[in-house]
Amino acid sequence: MQLRKYWDDRPLQLIMVLAILFRLLASVFAKGWGMFDDHYLVIESAQSWVDGHDYNNWMPWTPGNTGPTGHNLFYPAINFIILYVMKFLHIVNPQMKMFIIRFILAAWSLITVYFGYRITETLGGKKPARLAGLLLAVFWFMPWMSVRNLVEMVCVPFVILGFWFIFRPGSKNKPMLSWFIAGLFLGLATDIRLQTVFFPMGLGIWLLFSGKFKPLFSFAAGSLLTFALVEGGMDMIIWGKPFTEIYNYTLGCFIERNDYITLPWYDYFLVLGGMLIPPVSIFLFWGFIRKWKQYFMIFLPVLLFFAFHSWVPNKQERFIIPLIPLFIIIGSIGWIEFKEKSAYWALHTLLLRYCWIFFWVLNTIVLLVFTFTYSKRPMAESMTYLSKYPDIKYMTVIDAENNPEMFPKFYLGQWPVMFNERNGDRSLDSILIYSLKKGNESAPRFVLFTGDKAISPMVIKARHYLPFLVYETTIEPGFIDKLMHRLNPINRNKAVYIYRNVQFIPIKK
């Protein structure tokens, strides 16, 4: 009874407590990373710069660099600063570094929850705000995704802050300033994730056709200022000319648009429908569509963002994350308004109750599982295990399917040559012949075998080249890693079998 009263009187405080609790749990337990990009492009690269290396050969002064690679350097640069400060403070344990970064990301994501609630309350009142805030706080994927280093997630608070300064109480008293600040934040969002440019673009189109030319000028000035300073400024410092990384990224997106995961145009309808859990996802869809005219200044940016990603053949679920909070905000307003006026739902309150019970039971189960999920555990723990061995100059990975993963040197704390990364042909023979082409001194100190099947044939074959290999240990994937691999083999979460070359490291530590 007391909790119900508190929910009625102070919903935002309760929502923030839940958001903080689950994000704190995710900071502690949701180790590892989710996709390739949220580690190798933003953590591995940043730590290599701190250590005086250039893991991805992105910098023009790195031997082997052939020019701009089309990667956004703003977010890796932020991580570089964070990791450099940790080095200054003598924080050297990789797992501790990642906990601190996850904690920072968790705190950053609270902006989305708080101001998502406030925007919804300003536009639609307390009832839809409670729904939107609760969903933003404890949707099953939110805490886990909040501590990932994905640019699609990190840019979201900037997007929400931009819209908050447009809608916040008192914004109409100083419209030019409000639009300018909104532009600053949306420009920063674009600096993190280029595709979020469709949000300021949609707002700009709305302002133009609404005849609001002064706010349009102010908004454009803010957006272009932060975008030009960050993107143009960084490229000018590194490459001597502005926007060269953006140019190469955009060019690559069009040239290589069919080289990745290509899916049909309607795929993101299915992703949103499933990810937001039916029937609640259907409620939100209906609510969002119903309010398209009233909140066209939000509807249009979301529509442009969604349409672009639906048009591009390369589709991955994470690409549409930036639109989800805005979709939830307007969807919650539209659904609550519709439900309260609907004669059908007035006569079927029990059905509606069962719909929400189903949603919250399923959401809670998956929320608890993912909040405590250590993703990519075998690769992270393998490198953590080997970090106790100093001066590992060479090592390699052999996979049963001739498709070895890149292993994270960040957790190793060293930057050895990984022969499976250097050689085009990734077959066992080719990798080992390549590793020995400079003589015996370049032999791998450790060989990591990965696969679902028995590795004995691979080990026997490898010993023809490296006769002094001995078994060290096995790192098993976690439950979710195994489940994801079973559901979709593209998630190559396999056990890792570590073998040590006793010719160079005779004693096990």
C-alpha cells in the first residue's frame, strides 16, 4: 500500500532508484562486450594509444597506415582520456578499468531515463511519463546495453538532452537560446554516431516548413558548431584537413553497403516488435502512429532515421537503438490516451491486465538474465589468464573452422604479434607456417585453440610445427554465450583451449 502511494506521489524517484539499481548491477556483473565494435573500435584502440601503440593502424604516423579509415575518432578519444587518467592514477588491472568505464556509462545513461520521463510528463502528463520512465529504466535490454561501449547507445543522452531543451518548461520564453542549446547537443550526438544526423535534419525540415526561420538559424548554428569543432577539428589536427574521416566513412557505407549483414527493408519492424515484447510493442506502435500529427517534430526525425536504416541493406539490431527512447516517449503518450478513451479496453480490463502481466514477467526474467551476463567471457578471460605471463611477444589462435576470432589484447595488458590477425589465409597450416617464416624466435609463445568439436586433431597437427606445446587450461563460455551460439552460430562464443610453448615458457604460473 505504501509502495503504491509512493508510486502515485513520487514516480520519478522510484523510477530512478530502479534505473540506478539495475545499472549498478550491470556495471559489476555484465562484463565483457556485446559486439565487435564496442570493444575493438573504442577500447582496444584507445588503450593501445595510451600504451604508445596504434592497434588498428588508424593514425597517419603509424607504419602501414594508408590513409583515413573512415572511423569516428571522437568516442575512442574520450576513452583514451579516461584510460590515460587511469594510467596516471596507477590503475592497471584491465578488469578494474572496464568496471570504471561501465560505471561511467551507467551513470551517463541515467540522463536518458530522467529526461525521458520529464519530456513525457511535459508533453503528456504523469501517467504516460510513469510508463515511459519505467520502460526506459528497466526494459530488459536497457541496463545491459547502457554499460556497453556502443556508439549507438552512448549518443542517446545527447539526443534526449537536445529534445529536452526544446520542450522543457520555459523554453518558449527564450526560444532562440533553447534551440541553440538543443542544436549543440544534437551536434554532439552526431559526433558520436553519424547517423543521428537525421534527428537534427528532421527538426530542421520541420522548422523550415513551419516558417520558424529564426529558431532554424539558431538550431542550425548550434548543431553545426559542435559538429564542425569536433569532427572538423580532430581531422584537421590529425590529417591536416577537415571531415576526411567522415568523407571516407560515408563513401565506404555506399560502396560496401552490401558487404555486411543484408536483410529486407521491413526487418526493423520485426526487430522493434520483438525487442519491445508484444503485445506491449504493439501498444507502443499504435500510440506512436496515433500522435504523428500532434508531435510531428519528433515523428519526422524518427521516421527519417528509421527509413534510412530500413533502406540500407546492412542491418544490425543495434543500429536503431538511438530512436527507441523517442519511440517509447511518444508511444506511451499515444497509448495511454487511446486506452483511456477506448470503449473496447474499458470492457476488457482483465485482458489488458493479463497482457501487462505477461510482459512484466517475461521482461523481468530476461532483464535479470542479461543484467548478470558476462558476454564474450572466453576471449576476455583467456587474455586475463595469460596476463600473468610477462613479455609475450608472439601468439596465435587456431579455430576448428579456420575462422579464428580476434582476441582482446586489452585484457592481456601487452601487444604481442597475433599471427592469425596478420595472415590472409586463416587455415592452421598457413597460420603456423607464417608464424615461423622469420625463424624459430618468432614461434608463438601460446596457441589458443577454439571450437565446438574435439581439438585433438588440431593439436596433433600443430605439434608438427611446434613440438613443445603443452596443455595449459580451458576457458569455458558462460551460459548466455552458449545459448546465443546455439541459437545463431554467427555468435562464435566457443570454449578456448590454451596451450603453452614450453620451449620459451617452461614453467606454468
